[in-house]
Amino acid sequence: MVAGKQKSVGVSPPDGGWGWVIVGCCFMVTVCTRAVTRCISIFYVEFQGHFGAEYSATAWIHSLVDCITMLCAPVGSLVGNRWSCRVAVMLGGVLSSCGLLLSSFSTSLELLYLTMGVLTGLGFALCYTPAIALVGCYFQQRKALAYGIAMSGSGIGTFVLAPVLQLLIELYSWRGALLIMSAVVANLCVCGALMRPITVQEQTEEATYLQLDSLSEYSFLLQPDFLGLAVSFLFLASGCSLPFVYLVPYALSAGISHQHAAFLMSILGVIDIVGNITFGWLTDQRCLKPHRLSCYILSVAMEGLCCIFAPLLQSFRLLLPFAILYGYFDGAYVALIPVVTSDVVGAKHLSLALGVVYFLHAIPYLLSPPIGGLLVDITESYTGTFLLSGTALLASAFILSALVGIRRCRRQLTVEHAQLPPPADR
Amino acid sequence: MRPDGITNTEMSHDVTVKPDGGRAGARSCAAAAERSARRSRGRRMKTMPASWKLLLLPTLLLMTSCGRTDTKTLDPTQTPPASVPPLADLKREVVLKSENVTENIELRQLVRLFLECSLTADQNKLPNMTAFWSRDGQEIPDSRLTVALEKEQYGIQRLFNITSEEKVGTYSCVFENKVRADFVLATPRFREKRDKPVVSYVHDFVVLPCKMEGSENESLTWLWFKGNETHKERISAQPDRFEIRSQNLTSRLKLINLTFADAGFYYCAAVYAVGSTMNPIKLKVITFWEPLKPFIAILIAVVLLVVVIFLCEKQQSKKKVTEGNEENVDQNNIK
């Protein structure tokens, strides 16, 4: 991001060169943060046995990390903005590494909540948003592809880390595995070191106004476009995590064998990666670029439709296409979130906007799986949960399409009033 | 079940016996007689004449039932212990064609085991077939029978009272043409076998779990042992070393303040009335140095990489500055 004191002449986004190194770093950051968060559930059995705890007590750890990572995303983007992305990521790497190191010596489950939940989550939050924002600085033409590759880290990381963690737990038990994971997560510092700051042409005009009010920095928040986007993200986050949590139990309850259910989850993960990269490449093509927001709306709507039809699918043969479709569109929209945000608020506010966007993900991520579980317990079937998820996703798509419709109407009006220039953020 | 098949078994003997403790052998008959005599003696203290009748009747009953047990030849499988809780009934049927069949029977409690073997007749269709029962490969005496062909099948049945651990084994019905069915009796096996050792650290504690499949309200007795295949030592709860927590179908052994001597094999035994099953768990104790080695290696690599990256960047920026200066100098020269 902006190394505020630099007075160098801004360059146009390189769209290559060192940019690919940044993409690789962001990929590693996603691996070390999102994939590690997903793999925490592998430790549950060990914690349950060692501390004599119930499943629900250990499940809090994952929820804590996820929630704190998203909740403190604005902190991360603020640090990245004030100082530099490099400082933010390196600090985050040190914090999360310390968190995992302390949890390997933990003597109680509550201490694990603090070290593995709060401290590590805070470290992850400091890394995640600045890294994503920096990719947006380095790319313009091929932004979606760059984001697609960068975000595929969570899928590929989970794929690779899960068996490695199993092996580490077998060799060194959970304490040793956490110790080695803290060293692996320390690689975030290497990623941070590689994140060279860049001042983009757009920002040089702003560089003279160094003493910006914090209020005007956040002025994008009041844009109606961004407000609409924010509300749609709230609905999106409420609906998107439920199928991941409840697909396997639903498949098992429909009479599918354990191996087939596990295979469904693996397919979901792999197609997620494919969706990340291919959709990113697709929406970078000249024909689709002006319609990026519509592509995003389409992928969210398709996901919602898949979820609505899921309760009707009661066999492995029917759930397999569901897993493939859902995985593809899940990868698709994840890659497009930063792109769509930068399209709406502009590149100079991207870092802070991303912080707010991921902050909005936090509470729904925390609340929706337990609410889904409550629905399952009350109705004794998974129909309610999938319908809730599908409705939330469709609502998110609907709000955004309403936003696009209003924008188009507004643009027609402004074109008619020829004095005002067209909106600059397209 | 064939109605006349009952006569082949010893069931008639059991039907006449009292339900609760009635399968009394000679020893228990005497004990029961002594008990009733004691009771009658007690009553005799209060009312003298009427007590004779009270004494006579139970003693007569006991003598008749005891007498009946003495007249029938006792079968080795029919020696029951003194006082037994009511046995559950378990029935297994096997239909044989031309190949031997093995049937595994999982026993969780003492049972009355009804075994039935039906051999489907081949082309010869002999009118009669001899068959006998055997236990652990040895023929049970007086069990050889000649069975008549009925509805294309030769049927043989027997009742076995599995009343103690010694009775558990392999019971087989063997037909004349060497076709046999083996009923293998065993206590339930542990389903989750852990082949990887449990790893833990010196001065830390470790929990070794054991879980058995079964119904919810079943309550098992658990025992823990340490040792190897040949020599096992029973573990009893010591406050600063071992802690055993057993609850229904699961049992947990907690070893506190581990040392290297605590490494080795541990066995948890689920004790049933008909025997016990053991599950081995291997414990490995290591120091913290083991995972510390890769940790330090990766950290050193990280620090080195960061230093190298910063040095390279400094060099590059120095180059740019000198290039920039050269350009300025050139421009000045041109001017």
C-alpha cells in the first residue's frame, strides 16, 4: 500500500513482473491463514482426549479464530495503510507464530482459546487484508486472475496441510504438531519481506494530501453503492458457510457411506480451486470485464439455487453434481470479492474497504453454523438449514442486482444531464 | 423349529426344574436342603407340632427334584454353577449344503444356546444320517444320533448352557459325510484397533482411551494392565501416577508425570461374565527436543530468507539510486 512518505512518481499497475511475486506471497498468506484455520478441526479429537472436553467445547477454537480474523480485519487494513503492507504482514506473522507456540505449551482448554483463538486470529487478521489489498495495487488488467490464483491458496493449502498435520500429530502428538506449525506460519514474515510497497499513479495525486482526516479516509462508507454492497455481504456470509459444515452430516443421514461423503468434501475443495482460477481468468477477458459485477451476482445466485435444491438430492449420484456446482461457484465468488469491492470504491480506498468487508463477514460466520445446528436439532432434518443458506445467498444476489439496476437508471439520468461526468469508479 | 426335535436335546430335563436356582447340581441340592432345614428349625423354635409338616414338605420336594438330577447322566456341558442369574436365550441356525460353515457368535453374557444344524440332502437321499456334536474338536459323549430325512433335510439340535468362562469355545455339529458347521463363541472384539503408538512428553500427562461397542445402558467392568504378550501386570489407581476413569462402555487410563519408564504396551480389558477381551495400546514417551529440531530448522530458514530478501532489496535500491545519479549527470552534461 502507500508508503506515505515516499515521494516517488507513481507508476501504472505493472500487471506482471514483481506483481507475480506478490501474487505468490498472497497465495502463501492465504495458505498460512485460511488453510491453517480450516485444518484446526483435525486437532479436535486430540484436545477432546487430552482435556476430557466435549466436541462443542473444542469447536469454539475454530469459530474463535475465524471470527477474530474477520473481526480484526479493519485493524489489519489500518496498519497496512498507516505504515506499510510489509510491516503489517510481518507483524501478523510474528503474532500468529507466537500464538501457536504458546498453545503448544498450553495446560488447559481455556488457555487454548486465548492463545490459539485470540492471539493467532489477531495475527492472521493483520496479514490477510493487507496482502489482498496489495495484489489489487499491482494489477489492473489481470486483476481477477491474480486474485483467483491468490485466493486458491485456501483450497490448495487445506489439501496439502491436512495429511501433513495428521502425520505431525502421529509423530509428535498435538503439542509437537502445534510447535512445528508455528514455525511454518512464521513463513508469513518471509512473505511480508517480499511485499515491496508501490505507489500507483492514482495515489500520487492523493500523496500530497498526507494529512488526511480519518473521516474522509472512510468517506467511501457512506456511498450508497458501498452500503448496498455491505448489506449483500452480510447476507452472503450468513449463507455461505452452512453447506460446508453440514454437507457431510446431511450426506450421512441420507444413507451415503462415509467414504462417499468424504469424497464429496474433497471434490468440493478441489473444484473450489478450479473455480477460483478459471472464473478469475474468465472475468478478466475483455468481453466479460465490464460485466464483472453481473458475473459475481450470477455466481452467488447459482450457489443459492444449488442450496435450495439440495434437500431434494438424496443419493450420491445426485449430490455429486451439487458438490461440483457449489464448489465451482464458491471458488468463483471468493476470487471476485476483492475485485468487486475495488470496482465499487476505487483502488485508493481498497485496503480500508476490504477491512470493512471482511469485518462484516465476522459475526455471520460466528452465528450461522450454530443457528443451522439449532434448525437441524429442532426440525430433525437438514432441509431448513439448506433453505436458510440458499435464501441468504439469493437475497445477497438480489440486493446487488437491485443496486446494479439503480446504478444503471442513475447513469442514464446523469447522461441525460450531460454536465456531470460519468462515475469515475468504473 | 421341529416339534419332535425337542426330544433330541436335554431341554426336557430343564423344563421341569425350578426357574431361579432350580438347575441345582448335587452340591447345591444339599445346600438348598440345609437352608430349608435351617428355616424349618427356626420355625420349630416357636410352634413345635405344626413345624414337622413345614419341615417335611420342602424337604420332600427338594429330594424329588434332586433325585431327578441324580438319575439322569450328567453331561459335561450341563454342569451348572451353584447360583446363576437368569440366562438369556440365544438361538442360532445354520443350513448346510456341501461346504463347511463357520458362524461367529458374540457373547456378552451367560446364555442358553440353542444350536441347530440342517443338512440339505444330496442326490443319494439316504433315509438316515448320523451326526454328533463336538466341542473344541473333541466329540461330546452321548451326542451321536441317527437323524431321519425330513423335508429334504437332516436336522440336529442341541441346547448348551454357557454358564461360565470355561464353557466358551467352538461348538460344532458334524455329519456323517464330514460336512460340519462350527459355531465360534467369543467375547466381543474391540472394533477400533489403534496401530499407531500414542506419543507423549516427559513430565506431561497422557490419557489412553478404550471404547467398546454395545448398547447404551450396558455397564462393563474394566481392568488395565501393563506389560507385553507374555507377562502382564495389573494397574491399580495410584494417586500420583495412574488414574482410571471407567464409565459404561469407555474407560480412560491417565498417566501423570510421565517418565521414560512409562513407555511400552498397555492393555485394557473389558470383563464380561463369559470372559474378557484385551486391547493393546502402545505408549511412546519423547522429550520436547524431538519436535524442537524441525522447529528450529524452519525458523533459521525463515530468518535467513528475510535477511537475504532485505539485503537484495537494499542492493537493488542502491543500484537504482546510482543509475538515477548517472542519468542526472548525463542530462546535466547534455545541457
